[in-house]
Amino acid sequence: MRLVVQKFGGTSVATPGSREMVLKHVIKTKQEGYSPVVVVSAIGRRGDPYATDTLLSLLEEAGGEVPARERDLLMSCGEVISAALVATLLNAKGHPAKAFTGGQAGILTDDRFGNAVIREIKTDALINAVKQDYIPVVAGFQGMTENGDITTLGRGGSDTTAVALGAALGAERVDIFTDVEGIMTADPRVVKGARILDTVTYREVTEMAYNGARVIHPKAVEIAMQYNIPVRVRSTFSDSPGTLITCGPERLITGIAHIPHLAQISIKVPSGGDRGLEVRIFRILADAGISIDLINVFPALKIFTIKEELVDKAVRVLEGIGVIPEVVRGLAKITVVGAGMRGVPGVMARIIEALESENIEILQTSDSHTTISCLVRDKDAERAITALHRKFEL
């Protein structure tokens, strides 16, 4: 069996017209001699009747504390509806199909409701369906505990479902269908000259995803890299081949990613004072569920960023331990991604030159072997991205 896993996102299954395009891709893959295994997300986005956020609003309206187990049960419904609908449409086209929940597809997880981890995939049910010439249509984003409780896999869960199934089934590749043509050198809404990358490595796209590019979830790419499964990101609405994610040569600079709406927190501490204060600062933020980024720690100064929406909460908990932070709101993190930059001199110089040419102030930086990030003001973000895209001739 030559298996191909095809995942279709919420916009792909949102309307009768888009669902026709889904059927077209699945049927074409079967006609090319492959055995497709389809993974689907919930229909549409917030406001659409069966979107996950819409279903969750039912619980919010009910009031009170929602148990995590029941929340996951409701959150799984949108994908189940999609799976049943797409399977029915394939049957109507003369292509036998069977819908599966995550549990029925053999996806077993731990019991961390809302962010479960896949422990094992028992592929017997899917393999038997394929052998009987059925097209399995699997509800993404979900699994089942050993006790039979339904769990959800967290953000990007349908991508994770697709790639994990690809690994378990020994698929030739995984195709992630979305509403864009592929992975681009920058957000095309910001940079008019942004272009589609024909190929990109696992490491490059993981860094782009963690730093704001939203085409595929990094957790899914990490699974693909672990099992060396080629992944294509392509559009449901065209026949373009999209972007192939695989092993391969790494570029000096691959693309520019960005995360808007951040705030910078600065905390001054007396030199030689309470040495336990630093521990308490970071521990209380962690206990409050506040994730921090762009972290610079000096003896008398601690600087980091958080999401702007979390500022009031962060200030409140820090003041609770006697710390008065300085806050700068309205910032954006701009990240230059390139797995080939390691050991290459001059990359930072070119970044500073590009931003200086636009009179853009850099408030903070951080770097790794594959990224250099700059914190700028939100109002300067588009000009910064465009300048960097131009500087590195992307």
C-alpha cells in the first residue's frame, strides 16, 4: 500500500464549494495509485455553527467552572462532524469512505485534557479499512485515554494528528492543505514581494512556526523530523505543489517571522541584595501561567517580553512580591530565520543596517544558532519586516 495522509483545515471544509475542492484532491490522489488517509479539522472558525470556538461558547454561556474532561468532550465534536460529513460526500461520489473519531482510529493519549500527548497509535482499524478499499476520514485534534475518555491535543492538534498517523502508518508523505499556497519568506499581507519557498528543512520551518509563522504547527514538524516523513504544505484551492518540508541544504536566511502585540518588562534589582529575589520573580510568573520570551538577565536588571494581554496580570503578581516593573507596551518581535547562519559573520551587522536605514529603534535582541530576534515597536513592524526581507534578498 502506498499511503498518503491528507489533512484539511477548517477553511477547507467550511463551505460546499471548499468541500468540493477537498473531494477533488482526495479522489485525484486515489486515482494516482495512492491510498489516501484523510484528517479533518472542525468546520470554519469562530461564528460558524460547528467551529470549535463556537461550540465552546455554549459552555461559557452555561456559567460556572467547566470540568476539563467535559470541555474536551465538547471540543472534539466539531472534528467528528467534519469527518462524518466528508466521508458521506466521498461515498456520494462513488468512493467508499469511513469516518473515524481519534479513538476509533487508534490514537491513544495520556489524560492531560486540553493538551494531551499521543502515547501510541494502533493502526489496525485504519489498515483494515484501506485494505477493504475504504478511504478513512479521521477526526483530527483528538485521541482517547486507556479508560475511554476523549482528549484533545492542544493548539495545532489536527496537524499533529496527521503527521503522527503518517509516522505510524509508514506513509510516503503527509500533505497539509490550507488556505495559502505554501510557506512564504514573510507574511504576504506585510511584504508584497514575499514568495513561496519550494522546499524548506524541518529545522527552518520549526523556527519560523515558533516565531510567528502560522502555516503549520511546530509540534507536527518535530514529529515529521523525528520519523523523517516528507510534509507538503499546499492550498486546497489550487493544484500548486506548495512547499515541501524535508531534509536538505539549509539557506543562510530562509525567511522573516514576526509576533505582534508584545510588552517588555524591565525589573531593576539592587546589586548584592536579596539573591533569592531573582528566583521568586521567575517562579511567580511561571506559577501564574505567564510565558516569557526574549529573556536577558543581568545582576541588576532582568528584561523579558510577554503577551500584551497578560501585562496587568504580570504586574499584579510581581507587585505581590514587592517588585515594581517598568512596562513598555505596543511591541513586536521580528525574527530572521536561517539554519545556515551558524558561524557566518556579518548577519547581525546586516540586520542593524537594514533597521537603521528605516530609523527603527531596536529595544532588545536575542539569538540562537538559527535565529536572530529584534524587539521593535508595533508601529515599525511592517517597515522592519520589509527592510529585512529586502536586505537579505529574499
